[in-house]
Amino acid sequence: MKNKLKTITRLLLLVATIGLVIVLFTPIWRIELNAPQYPEGLALTIHANGLKGNVDIINGLNHYIGMKTLHNEDFFEFTILPYLIIFFAIGFLIVAIVNKRKWLNILLVLFIGFGVIAMVDFWRWEYNYGHHLNPDAAIIVPGMAYQPPLIGFKQLLNFGAYSIPDIGGWIFIGAGLLLVLCVIIEWKKLRSLNNQSVTGKGIAVLTVCFLLSSCQTGPEPIKTGSDNCSFCKMTIADAKYGAELITKKGKAYKFDDLHCIKSFLKTDNIKETGIQDIYLVDFAGSHSLIKKTESFLLQSDDIHAPMNGKVISFQNKDSMQAIASKIKAIELTWDQFVK
């Protein structure tokens, strides 16, 4: 009985089998591109057997900046990926039929291994397309690369690139989580038979083994010379006047001037309900990012920010007052500033 699977485990494996079959007919990954000249946005969807979406338009844009055009025949992955998905669908089904805990554990190792290799290959693909550029391209920005993010958001010139699993990708992840759940169920059963209890720490370790990425919280560092302002589109040259907005989806909007984030908020591109937090750069010290609610603002005509803004922020009041004593300035709250 120790090596036999519970009925619930076998049912979950059958559900995962059906899910993997569905993955063959649905988009697995999605890369969205947003820019002022494309208000509806552009989308590239990755299926098991090829690329779909606005491929031709994206290829036209890639030509100007020297990136290779995208063609299904250039990717061997689209030849083997459908068969690998079928392999795992059959594997889930066989484990449910064979009814052996040993094969369940082997399947988990193989599935995690495949997921890691797939993400590494996807990153390699994005790296090659974003870095190997045609030196004779019409638009060349020295030192600029156009590698899309593996997961999440990244600003590429005036385009915002957002990369996330699509329907098939979420189903594939769900199948993996069901597999992890099956292993946990069988592990608990084995521990129970041996008169031992399963600890929360053990479950956490097993679950972490399956995770391929982690969600980022908090602000991203503002990189001068490479990051662009999300409002005026200028390259950020001096971070001490800047700010950053984080959405509830984890997308970061960076600004080179408090005037720019104020103007951006008035455009209503991001609803207030979609904002996770807003961070302002501490003008003094190491120019760290601090929450707007913990900031002290100073306004003066003697302040010359990149976009002619006249407001700077501080982490502590003493630093603000030290600057205020040298110039003619007034203190502001965040609410007063954004009115």
C-alpha cells in the first residue's frame, strides 16, 4: 500500500493530462508592446508550434533598429515543443495508470527540469534577438540593447514591453502545481503510515523546487544613462530629481522629474486603483527611493530639475531644512503638489 497512489492523486493526474492537451491549442506566452504611436498595443503570442499576433508589424519595427525578423522556421523549438508537451501528457496518464509513487517522483523531477530548461532557452532567445543587432540599421543607439523581459515589464526606448504567460502557459503551470500537490499528498500519506507528521517546512521546500521565478516587490533602481522617463521619454541623466510608480501588476514607470510624474498621473493612463505605490528620490544622501507618504517636498524657483520642475523630495526633514535655509522655498505635502 505504501507505493500505491491515492485515488485523489490519480484523479488530479488525469486532470493535469487534459490540461496539457489543451496547451497544444492555446497560446503559451505573450509579449505586449505599448507606445504612443500604437495606442491599441502590439502583441506577440508564442504557441507550441509557432508565433502569432502582430508579427509582421513587429518585424517591420525590428528592421529599423537592426533586430532580426521573426520567422517560425528559425526556431527548432517549435518542431519539438508539441512532442514534448505530448510526452508529458502521456507521462501524467501513465503514472495515473501504473499507480506507483516512484514514477510520480520521477515525473516531478522531469517536469521541473523541463521548465527550467525552457525558461533558460527562452531567455537565450530573447538575449540573442536583443543584442545581436545589424550595425547598418537605420536607428542605432550606442550601448542600447533591446532584450525583452523574461517575466514582467521593461522599457525599450519609447516602447513598454510586458512579458507574461498566456492561457496555455498558465495551464502548464497549473499542471505543474497539481503535480506538486500530488507529491505532497503522497508524502503525507507515507509519513502518516510511518507515524510521522508532515512539517510545514517540508511542504515549503518542495513547493519552492517547482517555482521558476519570483514576483518582485518594491521599486526598481533608476539606472541613469539607460532608463527613459515614462512621460517625457528622455533618457534619465540625473536620478536625484526623479520618481517611480509601481502598479499592482508589478510594472514600474520611472520619471526624471517630479513634474513628469505629476503630468503622467493627470493623463489617467493608470487608474488610481491600479497603483501599488509611488516612490520619490531622496535629493540628499545616496538618492534612495522612498514612499511618497514618507517624503518631504520642497518647492523653489531656484530648483532646476531636468524638465524645469521646481520641486525636490527628501527622506528626512532636517535634510530638507538644510537646503531650504539656503534658498527661498516653501514646503509642500504630496497632496498639495499633485493638485
